[in-house]
Amino acid sequence: MSVAADHILNRFQEVFLWPILVAEFLVAVAANSLALYRFTTQEQRPWNPAVVFSAQLAVSDLLYALTLPPLAAYLYPPKHWRYGEAMCRLEHFLFVCNMLGSVIFITCISLNRYLGVVHPFFTRSYLQPKHAWAISAAGWALAGLIAAPTLSFSRLTTPHQEGNCTKARTEACIKCLGTAGDNQLEAYRTYSLAKAVLGCGLPLLLTLVAYGALGRALLRSHGMTLAEKMNVAVLVASGVALYVGSYVPYYVTQMLNLSARQRWRARCPAFVDVAQAMEALDLRSYVGHQVMRGLMPLAMCIHPLLYMAVTPSLGCCHQHCLGCREGQTLENTESSGPALPLNITATRTSRPWSPKLSP
């Protein structure tokens, strides 16, 4: 009965996921490669903290995109893993690690903007490029640490039949699973919950707190017009909506799908026939998670659009930058970054420096 259930559930992956993953791979690789090229050729060295975090985000998104072709090839009917167990474990580890890395560096960019606006003197005096590189290294280490259990949980399944894997003989196909077996399901659910909290919930909370403080700073600012404030609000809201609309539903649907799987497994011994087992499947939670598996990588495609919206070297005309004035340069070239944009910090002129936003 488990084989029959897997056959029904796998059809959603084989029909829905693989073409979307291929399209997302092409867009994400092109966009993030362009962003990195512009960073390396048009940003002055040493990079300021904003560019450091932005480049790390682009690298993370690019590495994440590179995990999509093997996954798409695996899901292309018939669903069959051809690359061995070591590559199966590595594929899922890199998938999770770089997804976590994207969230971590978005959070770093958000906090960097918060410091640049609310504590500008501290940012100018103490936040140096070497600190941003050290924080980036710690971010990569944290992402790898959180993703490490994936190496243990990922596994290959043994074919139920011998012979060649074909569409007509899917029982002879090898599956590469990023989830735990039945005997480790509770441990995997605990790990997934911890990953959702540390890799999504806590970063989201820090991002919302940072942008809440920025919102209060904008309301107190007397040097910005209402139109400028509205533009900044739209940019910030679009970044937060991208975060909430991609990562949060992915983790929520993952937990719901794991709970549904546990309930089905608990009832499995009592099923009298295949029809009853099929009726007990919670297809809504499974399909919901598969939809988010397909849509979540869109964030990696959209991040470069946010680079273009803010960073002057990536195509943003200086005359369109919020708060730009002729003969002045924006301090945000030293304290902002590409994701979740905010293009207001402080100005520098020939006079002594002072923050643009009122205290």
C-alpha cells in the first residue's frame, strides 16, 4: 500500500516541479551572475559592508540555483536517481545550506540598514569591511551547521523490483529522499521544526524589528517628502513580502506535510485495502508543499531585481535615488545592500557630516 501511495504522490512532482525548476535555474543563474560581475567590476575596493553582504547573498543564490538541475533531472519522468548515494546526500545538504544562507544574508542586510539609519555614527566609526567579512564567514558556518543533519537523514531507497527503471516499471527506480525513514520520522520532524525556527522564524523576527525601527525613523524625518517616504515604504514592503511569501510558506507547508505523513503512517496497519489507504492520504498538505518547493526558488530570481532597484552600479540612476541631491553622494553606498531595499541613510557634503534623519 505504501508503494501505491508513493506512486500517486510522485506524479505531482514529475508533472509540476521539474519544468519550473529548470526555468528558475536559468533565470537565477543569469541574474545572480550578472550581479556578481557588476559587484566585482564596478564597486570600489575594499568593499563596504553593504556590498560584502550583497555579494554573499548573490553567491548563496547562485549556489542554490546550481542544485536545481540535478533535482529537475531526478524528477523528470520516470523519477529515478542516477548519481549515487553520496551525491544524493550532498544535493540535499547544498540545497538546504544555501537556502539558509540566503535568509541569513538578507537578515544581515536588514540589520546593516537599521544601523546605518538609526545609529549612523556607530556605523561610520565601528562597522568596517573586515567586520562584514567576519560576519559573512560566521553566517556561512551557521548555515552549514544547521544543514548538517540533512547529510544523515537523506538516503536512497531500494527498488522494489529488479531491472531497468521505466515509466511502466517505476518500482525498479531508485529514489533520493531528503527526508527520514519511518524509524527516524519523529527525529526528523524535531530537526525540521528547529530548522524552521532558526532558519526562518528568528531571522524574520530580526528583519521585522529592524524595519520597524527604520519605519519610526522615516516618520520622524523632516528632510524627506511624503512621496519619498512612500517610495521607501513600497521598496521595504516589497522586500518583506518576498521574504514572507516564499520562505515562510515553504517551512509551514513542510511541517504540515510531515504531520500528515505521521498520521498516515500511524493508521497504515489498520488499512484493509489499497483504496482505503489512498482515501486516507492528505493530498492537500502534500500538494501545498510541492507547490512551495517549486515557487520558493523564485526568491533567488527576484533578489537581483532588488539589486537593480537600489545599487547605483547596477543600473540605478543617481538622479532617481531617494534623497539624492546634485553635488551630494548618498551614504547608503556604504550602508545599504540589494535585498529588502532602503535607499535613505545620510548625506555627506563638504560640511561636517550629520545624519539625514532627525534623531
